[in-house]
Amino acid sequence: MNFDHVTTAEQLHALCWRLRRCHSLALDTEFVSEHTFRPVLCLVQVAADGRQALIDPLSAGDLAPFWELLADPRRETIVHAGRSEIEFCLAATGQPPARVFDVQLAAALVGMEYPASYAALLNKVLGIRAHKHETRTDWRRRPLAERQIEYALDDVAHLHPLYDALTARLQALGRQAWLAEEMADWQAEIVAAAAEERWRRVTGHAALEPRGLAVVRELFAWREREAERRNQPARRVLRDDLIVELARRQTADAKRIGAVRGLERGDLQRRLPEIAACIAQALSLPEAQCPHRLHRARTPELSVLGQFLFAALGSVCRAAELSPSLVGTPNDIREWIAYRERGLRTAEPTSVDVAARADAAAPPAAETPPKLARGWRKQFVGDLLENLLLGRTAVSVAEPESDHPLAFAPRPSK
């Protein structure tokens, strides 16, 4: 196999120097995250200008020079389901890659299933059958076996051909701007997730009052410190449900804390004074310093109306060569209905006519519209959903055996 195996800092700098001349590079990573506080990056695979490279982070040292290449807007990064690659770049440089083309998202915008595996895309787009025989390998072990190297290189070998084929299809359908919008929103969501108050990810905390939330916040911070010290996954140190239970009880008495079922482990018993101190700290905070609950609008259950709109969405997406699951999920339909209804409740009625009242509806300006009410999704499906609700569009079954059996037409006015 002809590739650059980068195992030293000198080789890394030489590769980065060569990659500076490239306008695009294909990227994939292999990492292990089950046993440590942070994911262990074990391998970085790169393909650019017809040549491939494997970077070994376990021996090559600081990879910041490489990640900085991706943050340069002169260079495009091609990935498949590249959230982890974006997160590694963000952690190393403080910013995500400047320009990303994710073949999984691009494929969904030209009608393929979402999310589609790399092997599925290779088969459907390029007619190549991939052999994924190392999906459960331990990438921390050295030396790498030939099969591991072959598997890793294969993950980037075909990203440029996929890019070319999908770009041509996007251009034919006029959807390059849709992909650019989707990539920008996706990266912004990843950046926001990295910067948010991570303690709010503790499962089950949402119903707690401010004082209980303060306990969750203090225990979460202690858990993070302890997990980093032990280099273990945080939930292995103290489970989410135990944090929430202690927040409900709101006691700093070490004996009462130790009596909670689930805290009988020896390592936790030894840490009871620290856990009690965290809870005491939260209980002593002035009320104004306690965090507040985040009030989210309740999303209604998917009613018959929602089921109808979701079926219509799926049919029109398939007819237009779009993946329905990328455009919108049942929850997206629920959020769109709830958003619209809030607009109807806040709009000033201008007529007793229901359709005219609906046209006048506008949700509060401060509310962020849901996915189906903004951007390319609104352009593609927003008017259809609205017209279906207002009775302006009629639905019929045109081709019962088709993947998109429904037909939509303007309803004749009376």
C-alpha cells in the first residue's frame, strides 16, 4: 500500500506543508471513547491530490498544525458523518473547519436515505462494495495490522469521487445553496453544543426547581473533575439518575446521602464528604444565584392532522428526490404545528374568515422558528403544509404502487 505513515512530529510538519497547497482534503478519524474521560484519538486518515496519509496521534505529538489547516477557509474538508472530526478540530483550535462537505448530508439532498452509511453510499453512488471488517477494532493497539490500515485508508479513498458525483447531482437539482445552509446550521449546532451549560444534559433534571438545579450543577462539576482525575467516563463515576435523586432530596447529611440506593459502591462511600460538600454549597447559595428552569413550549402529540401532514411531507420529498428524514421528522411536524398555533393565538383577527385569520398569524418575533418554518425547508415545503391546512391544496392518490403515491393540486375556489 502506497501511503504516508506519519508517526513523528517532523513527518507531521512535512505532511502539513504539502497539504497547504491542496484546495480540498478528505478526512476521517478512528477513536475510542468507551473507557476514558475524553475520546482517545487514535488515527487520522487523509486523502488529498491523489495521495493518502495515516497520522498516528499516539506518536506524532500535537496535531494542532494539522487541525489549523482545516480552519483555513481556502481549504474544503470532505467527510462522512463528520461530527467527531468537527469536534476534534474545535477542541484543538477553538474553531470548526472553515468549509465542510459532508457526503451523508449531500446524499440526502439528492434523494438517498438519511442517515446512509459510508458503505451504502459507495454502493449506490459509485457501485463499489466496501468490506467493513474492522468496525469493532481497538485502535489504541500498536502496531497496526495490515487489515486495520486497509480499512482506515478505505474510509477516505473514495470521498473525493463521492464529492464529485454528489456535487454534480446537487448542481443538476439546483441545491448547492441548500447544502451550504445545512452545513452552516449543522456546524453552528455543534459549536453551540460545545459551549452550552453541559450540566443541563443530565437526564431527568428538567422538572427540578431552581434549588434542585443548583445541586445538579454542583454535583455535575464535581463529577467532571473526578472523572478527569480518574480518566473515566463521567457517568461511570456517578450516574445521572443518582445526581437527580440527590437533587430531589436536598440533604447535605453524609449518612443520609450514603443510604441512597446506588451509592453503596466503595469508591462513592469514600467520596461522601465531597458529595455532601457539593450539595451543601448548592443549598447555601442565594436564590438569585440558583439556575432557573428552561421553559420550552410543549409539543403536542402527533394527532391525526400531524400524521396526515407527515405522510404528505414524505410523499412530496420522495417525488422531489429528497430524503424525508432529513427534511423533517414527526417531531418537526409537531413543532411546526405548535409554532403555527401560537401564531394564530397571538395574531389580531382581521376577519371572521378562518383562512384570512390564519394568513394574519405571526408567532412572537423573539421565537426562533422551527426547522420547517425557515431556510430551504420553508422554501421547499412550507407553503404546501400551510395550504393543506387552509384547504387551498387538494390531495389525491395518483399512483398507489409508487413510493410517492400522493398528488397535490390547487383546490378550485367556490
